[in-house]
Amino acid sequence: MTEAYDIAVVGGGNAALCAAVTAAETGAKVVILESAPEFYRGGNSRHTRNFRCMHRGPLSVLVDSYEEEEYFEDLLLVTKGETDEEMARLTIRMSEECLPWMERQGVRFQPSLSGTLSLSRTNAFFLGGGKALVNAYYNRCEDLGVDVFYDAEVKHVNIEDGHFTHVDVSMKGGEPTRIAAKAVVLASGGFQGDLDWLTRAWGPSAANFLIRGTPYNRGVVLKDMLDQGAESVGDPTQCHAVAIDGRSPKFDGGIVTRLDCVPFSIVVNQNGDRFYDEGEDVWPKRYAIWGRLVAAQPDQVGYSIIDSKSAELFMPSVFPPIVADTIEGLGQQLGISGDKLARTVAEFNAACREGRFHPTEKDGLATDGLTPPKTNWARPIDTPPYYGYSLRPGVTFTYLGLKVSPTAQVHTAEGPLDNVWAAGEIMAGSILGQGYLAGFGMTIGTVFGRIAGREAAAYVS
Ligand SMILES: Cc1cc2nc3c(=O)[nH]c(=O)nc-3n(C[C@H](O)[C@H](O)[C@H](O)COP(=O)(O)OP(=O)(O)OC[C@H]3O[C@@H](n4cnc5c(N)ncnc54)[C@H](O)[C@@H]3O)c2cc1C
């Protein structure tokens, strides 16, 4: 295949599509190279539900206002300062114009669902979810004459004397062919799909991690660029990981595998021991730490135990819980010692105090004299039937990425490469050094996808 394009876009998720649409709107000849087959197109973006958007007044489905300072403070809180302020503020400011732009491309929004706790002000939800969003962008690409190749894995991005010349692409697993372009946008996500790389970063425990999203984000382009001297940002051992149902598939289980029962439960490890305060804060502020907590336990597994009093207090799980009339029986069914679990529950129950229980806010109903404590929602587990869920770490995405400038240009030690841009998870580590702010992944991809598309189009015009 020798047809020369103006711009090659590597990847087929949100960031790639935003770049492709923006560039094609200027008349540039664009090709999208998506390693997944057509049915699985859209990477992790197809699993998403919303994006976080600054706004100075009501905007589309967003109520009230959510201004730059509050947004930035929220980001500082979760990243503990591990963010590039210039890049972060740029992302936040530009998010405001993204929403109407997305609507113009055919993306539809809906008010936040009840039960998602106060996101109606900060996060705009996609009607039909991320899959509808990526479909809207693919339709738009088709209208704009963008060529899309599926099953097209980019193996190598050729840089000569600081200048991009072509990509080597394996079509349907065949021998790599060359596609030349005047510029390239790299939007191929993180490396969590490469289990060997995860094991090198995390050690052997990574074998027990589940990957919540696409298996196609294997970091091939990231590694290729780092090998060619591109500068990196972010820590290879940092990733977004949540505790998900232990019965979830290895890849692509998506949002439905999340479990929201932890605050109303006790969580024990394989030895039947508790290891962390399950009631530290409301779940939306804590769910992201439980992936790491479970990852640190023997065999990277945990068990969340509730009784019938709590069974209706959280979003129903996709897999039914294990049910038993006794704690001993529940332990046996879960594969842990029933006697030990019964002792742990008895100790916990003895440490619970009388008080007002309030499931939707921090109620201060804490244990007394227990290590570790449970500081909210601590009610005795004493009303059969008893329910148990196994928990595993579910990796959302990794943070190691390419360093880019505010114009999304990829950097080497010698400075920016003149015709190489990057957007989305592959460069998000600049802004998300650690932690995660719900909806911010799609904001970074949309903002930097559009910047990369604009800059690449200006370069080739
Ligand atoms: C279950 C789940 C729920 C989430 N919910 C939200 C949410 O509600 N809001 C939010 O903001 N974020 C959410 N996220 C995070 C969000 O998905 C990402 O931040 C975002 O999708 C990143 O977009 P991207 O375009 O960079 O990557 P992706 O959408 O993952 O796209 C990467 C693309 O690159 C392709 N690719 C990879 N390697 C190659 C190669 N060598 N050659 C060619 N193509 C390649 C892949 O096939 C894929 O199409 C969620 C993630 C998961 C897993």
C-alpha cells in the first residue's frame, strides 16, 4: 500500500477520532489505523459513560456552573499535585468548547443517572454510552472522506533525523506494509493489554490483574517511540485500577463488572483477615484505591461480605452474589476458611456501636477498638442470608506515556519532533501523574485530540 496521506492517525478511540475529524474538516487527507477488528473498534473509549466539562453557566445537560478553579482544585486533590499545571489548566479551559463541538459531530448527551452522586454539574453523560459516541465520530469520519483501516496494527513509526516519514502496519496480522504520510498523530492508548509489560512493571502479581478495557492497547507504539528517544512522562508502576468482580473476563468486562458493595461490607483477604477501612469515604471517592489494595493481598484477591440488611443499598451486580445462611457456609463457598471468616465477622460485630446509619452520606457510624477500623456504615453482619463477592484488581489504563508540549507535539531530548503529535491515554501521564478524576480521561482525549488534529492539519496545509 503506497498511497500517501497528509495525516496518519494511529488508534481508533476517542482521541484518534477527535484528531481525525478536526484534521479532515480542514480538507486534509486522513487515514485512521485501528488495530482492533471493526466490531471491537473504539478502544477503551467505547466503555465510557461521561466526560468532565468546565462551564460558566448551564450548558446542554450540565446544571449550574463548574469553573476553572474548582475543577483544578478537584484535580490537585486526586493527583496530590502530580500534574503539569499549564497542561491541566489548558485541558480544563478547552473542555468548555468541546461539548458544543461534540454535539455538532453527532454526539448526544443525557442528564446524569440517579445514583451517580452529584455528577450532574460536573460530568456530561453520553446518550448510548461510549459506543454511541465512537459510532457518531466514525460516521462523521466517513462523511469527511477519512479512510479507516481495521485490523491494522502499527508496528513502527519511522522517525529519521527528527522527522516522521511513514508507519509500518500489519494488516490482519500479515507482514508489515508501509504507509507514508506528511504527519502522524499517535493515539494508541496505554500498555495495559501487554501482560508481560505489566508484569515487568508490577511483578508477578500482575498475572492476577484483570483488564477492564480493550486487549488491543498493548503499548506497541509507545515502546517504539520510547526506543527511538521520545521523552516519557509518568511512572510505569502507576495505573488506574479499581476492584471489580473477581469473576469478570480477563479483558473488556467494561463498566458493569464494578462492585459498589464495599462501603456496606467488610472486605477480607484469602486468610480471612480484614486489611483496610471499608468505610473511609463515600464510594465515588474511594473505589479507585481498592484495585491497589486488593493487588497487595495474597493472590491478589479479596472478598466483600454483607448481610441481607445491605443487599439493596448499592447498584445491582452483573454476576449474582454467593449466598449462604451461615457465615461459615459462605466462607466455604468462597473458598476461604469458614471458621476464620466467622471469627473475623464476630470480632467486627463486637466492635460495632449503636448509632444512626445513613447509607448515602458519611454517617460516622464507626467501629470501636478494631484494627483496621471501619469509620462509617459499620453495622453488625448478623442477618442472614449472607452474601459474598470476590474482588480482583481491574486495570483501567496505565500512566506511562509520551511527553508532549501544550500543542500536543511529541518531545525528544533534542526538543519537539516537527511532525509528530500525540493525544489521549498515550500522553495523559503529563496531567494525571497519579490518581484519577472521573470523566477526565475523555476530556484529555477530546481536548488533545482536537489540538493534535488542528496542529497536524496546519503543518500539512
Ligand atoms: C470500563 C471503563 C470505563 C471508563 N469510563 C470512563 C468514563 O466514563 N469517562 C472517562 O473520561 N474515562 C473513562 N474511562 C477511561 C477512558 O476510556 C480513557 O481515558 C479514554 O478512552 C482514552 O481514549 P484514547 O483514545 O486515548 O484510548 P482508547 O479509546 O483506548 O483508544 C486507543 C486505540 O488505539 C488502538 N491501538 C492500540 N495500539 C495500536 C497500534 N499499535 N496500532 C493501531 N491501533 C492501536 C486501540 O485499538 C484503540 O482503538 C473508562 C475506561 C474503562 C476501561
